[in-house]
Amino acid sequence: MQTRAALAVGAGKPLEVTTVNLEGPKAFEVLVEIKATGVCHTDEFTLSGADPEGLFPAILGHEGAGVVVEVGPGVTSLKPGDHVIPLYTPECRQCEYCLNPKTNLCQSIRSTQGQGLMPDGTPRFSTLDGDPILHYMGTSTFSNFTVVPEIALAKIREDAPFDKVCYIGCGVTTGIGAVINTAKVEIGSKAIVFGLGGIGLNVLQGLRLAGADMIVGVDLNPSKVPMAERFGMTHFVNPAEVEGDLVAYLVNLTKGGADYTFDATGNVKVMRTALECAHKGWGESIIIGVAPAGAEISTRPFQLVTGRSWRGTAFGGARGRTDVPKIVDWYMDGKIEIDPMITHTMPLDDINKAFDLMHAGESIRSVVIY
Ligand code: NAD
Ligand code: DAO
Ligand code: ZN
């Protein structure tokens, strides 16, 4: 078949909205009509050329929602008409990783996914001239139709609006999951969230859901405050306005340090601050932000000797086929909010505007509606 898609032709170049060829699903694969997709910083990271693993030409996009059109041989868990969210972290339920309750990093299709290929080692997309086009994060949601492995699709309820729940495909699950699955925050905790963007806001609402008492937000941009308060922030700190040492200020504010801190900036200096303002003896600091290629974190080892721990999380520690449908239910039941964070929507033809809005700091999430 043919489908409209936004093609990433090379690093630093705008996406080209065009028609491409798409082969049907092979064994254990599913053809999905994408109805809506968020545009995330990770797409921008790859498109900009900053991602050392970025491959071109490719169809980017990893935050989508849509409907199953056709299933390949051997597919048993999905049928045409099912509503789904593609998962860049699959859940095969069989590999060594899936069988270990300590991780969500299913490895069963990791190597081909990283090469922009389907699990059989070939792409399904090609140009109208027949040249191969690579997949991205196993999802390629910047195409109206895409082929995804069965193990990388979460089946969701049919009354959930695609243009909102697509955000659960990355940002919502990453932020809330970091609190619930990774940190396992207890009722009454004190927490500090560094970075109040699309991920940090979801950490805030995860903390509110978990019953944290004190939720401190830290951001250099004070325009983030109204939205952050709406999502549960109880105190705001702008590092640019703190005189003296930021760690000492935050330790004082939290009366000894926070039980949990979260980095949602991707800045390694911020990650150090986050670790060091966690409470002596038990404080945990969770790294969510993805740092630039080659960047390294550092602290004095005594920070860890004295009981702080440093951890990280991918996709909020969520096992997508199991957890994503539950998060969709939380949204539909009013336990979490998504709508205010979707600040802009646009048709596929205007997808480059989503990147412009992101660069200008004007959007939290832009969503392309097909
Ligand atoms: P964003 O740009 O929307 O938000 C980042 C926020 O950090 C902004 O509000 C900015 O003002 C603030 N900030 C920047 N430097 C700061 C500093 N020195 N001190 C305090 N605040 C500062 O980005 P986002 O979409 O929220 O993503 C945040 C990070 O999470 C990115 O690095 C992204 O790649 C990463 N991410 C990780 C995962 C995962 O699974 N681990 C998933 C998605 C995104
Ligand atoms: O299993 O080795 C692996 C790779 C897991 C990838 C996890 C990616 C998490 C962060 C990327 C940002 C997602 C939008
Ligand atoms: Zn697995």
C-alpha cells in the first residue's frame, strides 16, 4: 500500500511530507492506522543530528495511538479494529528481561529496532522509487499507516480519544511511571522535580497521585509555574534567584533533604544537584533526562556512602502492554490529566511547525492529528 508520511531525509533538515510505500505485516507484525501522534524532544534530538545512533532516511515518531488494520500470520493478541498505542519499549513476556521483575527493558527485538529494521532484519517502508526507508524506535508514528511488532502494541479501550492518549505512548508514562514504578514513592513523601517540561509535569502529577506531601519544582523558566501548580507542585525554586549553594537551599527547604528527587532536564550538572539534595541516609535520585552524547555524571562517592542512591528509568519502568492500558483508564477515570499539556494540534502537512514551537519553548506537547 501507499501512505502519507513525514520523511526525515537527513540530520538538521526539515521533515518532508510525502507518499511512501508500505509493505503489509509479516509474521507477528501488525498494520496500524495512526490516528494521532505527539512530537517529542527525542524526535527532535534525532532529527537535529545530535543523536549518535540516529539513522536516515527514516520515519520518526514514537508517541502515537491508532487502530489495527491488519494482522500478520501468528498474531494472536490483536485483531483488526482494536485500538492500540505503539511501544518503543516492547513487552514480549518471554525474554530474560521480561521474566525479571526488576526491569522493563525487553530485549527480544532490541538489536533490529536499534538498526531501524523490523525483527526479520528488513524495513517495511520504501520510497516510491523503491529505496528503503528505516523505522524509528520500532514505531514510526509520523506515518499515517505503520507496521509494528505485535509485542510492541498495547491494546487500549475504544472510548479513549486518540489525540490525548497518544501522549501516554511516551511523556505521560515516563513521568508518572518514574514515580510509581521506579521510585515507588510513599504517601507523605517530600520530592523535588528538576525540569518542569513535558516530562517533569507528569512527574508532578505522579507525585500527587502517590500522595506526596511536599512537591518542589525547580526550573530556570518561571513561565512554567502556573501549569506546574496545576499538576501538583507545592513549592517553586528558580535556581537563578537562589543566592549561594542550590543544594544547601533545597536541603534547608525540605528540612534535611528530599525523600525522592527526579531529573527531567537531561543536564548532568542538574543530575548532581538532584542527587546531593536527596536526604542523607535514604534519599533516592532518579535520572529521567537523556544527556547529550558523551556527557558524564559525577559526585563525591561519600554522597552514596552516606545513604543516597542514584537510579535511572526508561519509559517510567513501565511494561507497556500491561501498564499502558491501566494509565489510559486512569486518564478516562479522571485520576490524571492530559488535555492541558497538549498545547497545540496540527495536520501532518504542518508537522515542522511542531518542531518550531518546541524550539521556541512555546509548546508542552504538539499533537499531529491524521
Ligand atoms: P522540556 O524541554 O519540555 O523540559 C525541560 C525543562 O527543564 C524546561 O522547562 C527547562 O526550562 C528546564 N531546565 C533546563 N535546564 C535547567 C536547569 N539547569 N535547571 C532547571 N531547569 C532546567 O523536555 P521534556 O520533554 O520534559 O524532557 C525532559 C528530558 O527527559 C529530556 O532529556 C528527554 O530526552 C528525557 N526523556 C527521557 C525519557 C526516559 O524514558 N528516560 C523519555 C522521554 C524523555
Ligand atoms: O534496552 O538498551 C535498551 C534501550 C532502551 C531504550 C530506552 C530509551 C529511553 C530513553 C529514550 C527517550 C525516549 C523517548
Ligand atoms: Zn521481553
